[in-house]
Amino acid sequence: MCDCLVCSRIEQIRRGENPYFVEELSTGYVVLGDYQRFPGYTLFLCKEHASELHHLDREFRNRFLDEMSLTAEAVYRAFQPEKLNYELLGKGNAVHMHWHLFPRKTGDVPGGGPVWRLPSEEMYDEKYRLTTEELENRKRKLRTELHRLMREAGILNAR
Ligand SMILES: [Zn+2]
């Protein structure tokens, strides 16, 4: 059994048990971050358990990057940040590619810099977990923008 956190989140989605799940694209899954210290923080989880972009088949990789950008645009439209931050991180056991898409605005991190400057007690403070209603609203907002873009790109099938 795989002990990868991203694989286990994907398994949850497939069982219909992941409350953060927003949408499935051909190369990955869109989910909201568990903690919303940055309102609209979204992740795009790769369907392949792969650690590097160059490990992906070229055609899949191009589609994966394209769908990540589409997801990012939907986040931008839904949550209207000053700027998006895109991050593909990982080491140790956390190597399964997952994009972090952070909506940013001036002053959201004291002293500036990447979101990870914040201490983890702040990033993962329980007050940044959404209520069921807030979570549903935020997911609906993102899904609406995503579907609009997917329709424009001709990749929203028979809905
Ligand atoms: Zn994995």
C-alpha cells in the first residue's frame, strides 16, 4: 500500500469522501486547501504519482501544465487576488506533484516573501478551516469559473 499523502487524497476523492474536492480534469484533481489562511488557496493534484514534470509523458505533461494554468485562471477570476503564486514543491515522502495556487495581496505575510515565511501555527491555525457552508460557497464559486473556462477551451464534456 502506497503511503503517499497525495495518492490517499485522490483515493478519498474517488470514493466521494473528500470534502475539499472541486473538479476532476483529465490530468489531475482540483481541491481547495484545508486551511484558507490565503482565501481561495487551491491545489491541483497530478493523477500520476510522479515527482518531476520531465518524468511525465510529453503529451500528458503539456496537458497537465495547461490544465494547471486553467485552474489558476479560475482561482484568479473567483477570488480576484492582486497576484497568484504558483508552487510545485516537495521532498522526502511528499514528492507526488501537486501545484499550490495561492491568491496573494499586499501585506498578507508580515514582511513580505513567500507564504511559507509564516510560522506553521499561523498557516494551519484551526480558525482558517472553513465551516461546511463557507466551504461549499467557495467551492461553488471556483467550480463556476472553472466550468466557464473549460467550456471556452472545449474541454467540458456533456454537462
Ligand atoms: Zn502519490
